[in-house]
Amino acid sequence: MSEEKYAPRVHCKRRNANLALWLCAASVHERTVSRRARDNAIYKLYFYGNMADVGKTPVARNEKASSEFGYVGIDAILEQMRRKAMKQGFEVNIMVVGQSGLGKSTLTNTLFKSKVSRRSVMTTEEERIPKTIEIKSISHVIEEKGVRMKLTVIDTPGFGDQINNENCWQPIMKFINAQYEQYLQEEINIDRKKRIPDSRVHCCIYFIPPTGHCLRPIDIEFMRHLSKVVNIVPVIAKADTLTLEERNFFKQKIREDLRANEIDIYPQNEFDEDAEDRMINEKIRAMIPFAVVGSDQEYQVNGKRLLGRKTRWGTVEVENTTHCEFAYLRDLLIRTHMQNIKDITSSIHYEMYRVRRLNENNTKPNGQPAIHTNGVPEHEVLSHEM
């Protein structure tokens, strides 16, 4: 089409837009515009353009048309990523640490509403307090609404159960570093796997006994060392044994002890990505440690089925935030921060380990540091504390 033939049509469109704008203004100031002038404008608009344009803002329509014309489809990458993730599934590895009898297995089962804890699948002959710390893991595949997740629960029976608990954190530190080493060796292989199995510990839930006073030396020592190599989320176990006043006082004392000993628990301040993250995480940090109650028993309360602990004076509802803070812990670990926990494990904790190990290889004459029998360098227990 020539420029001369195209010009009148452009002129008509501009005139239609002006008339439509005038009519919009007239509808707002109806009393100041005569009926005859308004009818005349409508007739002209009908004559020069489509009657459907009356009362609409042509600018918005032009913007919509231009946006449709300029649409590329970049946002479709999200759907592609979702489909790929659904096919591959997800992996998450959670470690639970605490003395025997604090409800670690029960809370783990409650979190995932499945029998996923090690104790749930072991025989009665295995149910004993070990003489030393034993680290055992068990994996399950959980599927919900088409989303498949491989969950590995790592238990540490024997922690804090001995007469002498000095350095009881060291076997756990060795295990965590051993998983980093295993991942690193897979990563640096020339012929490496397309998808490296991820056995790295993403989160450690540390169970604090409900003493109501302050953190014990063993609690401080464990979290001080391990918070530098793994994401730690402390919880007050069996919080229903405390009154609300005792619980609030205990939580405040724990937060003071954490600050005094410079223990950086998850979510860490330094890893907040922006102001929005900081605002959300500040609310979480103000609640930590979570005062939790676990139960895999169902009860009927007011005609509703729910998880709880039945007592002589009533039922403690596990997912009721006025009874305990289990729901906040579940939301943090599963619904809101699971991917962030995995990202910090990969980009911060594992990356620190990887950089240091590669630097060690470069400085050794033969390029191979002394390796302990469990696959971790002999000095590994203390060296991976940044």
C-alpha cells in the first residue's frame, strides 16, 4: 500500500481516538455536555470507526495490540522448566540431630505425613542406644500431585547419650564433609554422570531439650562448629511440656546464646538476596527456635480429623499455630524455603569446601592430599570451618 493511500486511514484512526477520548470525558462530566453534542460525537465515531470503541480508551487498546505484535514468548521458559523438573523429580536430604527421646522420628514423620524416619522401618532388635554415634540414612520417594521427591532422612543415634560427650560433633562433621567429597569426586571426573546423585546434607534440624533455662554446652559446641558447613534449624522438642511463659522465656534465652556465641543459623543474614527476602527472613529469625510438637496420631476434634497429642485436659493440635509452631517449621522447610536451602548448600557451603580442596591439590607436591579411610582428609574435621 502506498503512503498516500495509507495516510487517510491513519488520520481516521487518530480522529476516532480523539472522539473516543472526548466521549470518555463527557461521560465523567455529563451535566456540562449537551445531549445533542454527545449524540453527534457518537454518530461520527460510528461513521468513522467501529461502534465497539465507544467508551474505551484507544491508548490501552493500541498498547495491547502493540504488545501482542511484539510478543516473543520468553515467559514460556517457565513452563519448560516446570515440565523438566517434574520429569526429573527433586532430591532433598535432611539430617536430624538430638538426644534420644526428643521425638526426632515422630517429628520427621509428621513433617511429611509418612513413615519416613529410620526408626519407623527398623526392627525392635535394632532399637537400642549405641555406644558411639552412628550415622544412618534411609531414602523414600514421595509423590504428591504429580511432583516426585526423593527424601533422605539422616539420623544420628547416640548423639549426646554418652557419659562423656566431648567432641561428639566430630563424626557428624566428618559425615557431612564426606558427602561433599563424594560429590566433588563425581564432579571432577572426566567421564562424569549426566546427573550427579546429590547426597549432600541440605538441612540439619537440631533438637533442643525443653529444659526452659538456656542452651547446654553440648548444644552450643555442636551448632558453633556445624553451622559453618550446613544449614542448621534449631527446634525446641516436646514444647507442650512448657507453659507459654516458659516457652517465650526459653526462646529468648536461646536467641541470646546464639548471638553471644556467633552461631549463624538458617536463614543466615548475609544470604538475604533483596529487601523482600530480608523482610520475610526477619520474621522467621524472630521465631527461631521453633517450639514444636510432633505426632503421627489422628484424632477427631470438632468433627475434623487432625494430627495431635491427646491429654487428659484436651488435645494438642500439631498444626494449630496457637498450640505450637510446627506449621511454621513445615512451611520453612517444605513450602517456602526448600529450594533456597538447597541453593545455599550448593553455592555457599559446598562451594567453600570445593575451593579449599582444589587449592589443597594445587599446593601438594603430588597433587593428592592424605586421605582418611572414610574418604575425608585426616585434617578434615576441623579444617572446613570458615
